[in-house]
Amino acid sequence: MLKILKDKYHLKFSQEEPEKDLFVVKGSGKSILLTLLLVVVGGFLLSFLVIMVTPLKRLLPGYPTEQTRKEMVENRIMVDSLKQQINQWQKEMKAIQLVTSGMTPDNQPKMEEENEQGR
């Protein structure tokens, strides 16, 4: 394996008829391997940048569409309002429990406010 990396190589593209060299590359195995590695990594980076910067990313599976994003925002708003409604119901339920046990809700410390501040 080390011999392959140390040997010198000569890659030549030539035209047959006028005996003209079109493209000539000379180098060792290390330089060819390094060049090949750089080309592959550069290709991946270029592909990544093209996909991330251009609208091509919308074609990727799993990438949310504009409609999906709108639905996500609407769902978040709905969940938030449902949480507020549940908190209100819990406050009312505690007040009802206090009234049925013979106490008044005004005598109790405001635990709901303390719980909300701790969150």
C-alpha cells in the first residue's frame, strides 16, 4: 500500500490524429488521493450549500411546506389557549371544592398565582 502512495503516476489525455496532448496530470499516489478526497468533499459541500440556499430544500422529504408551517402556528396558538382554559377550570374547581367544604375562596392564599410565578 505504501508503494502505491509513493510511486509517481502520469495521466495523459491526447488526441490521436494530430498527436496533440489535451490534458496531462503528473503526481504521486498521495497527491492523487488527496485531490480525489478534496473533489469529493467539495462536491458534498457544494451540494449542501445549493440545497440549503435555494428553494430545492422544499423538495426534500420531511421539510415542512408553507401550509404545514401555518398549521403548526395555528396549533400552537390553540394549545396555548387550551392550557389557559384548563388553568381557569382548575381555579374554578378549587373554588368550588373550598365552598363545598365550608370555606370561602377569599380566605385561601392565592396558590395559583404562586404556582404560575414559579413556572
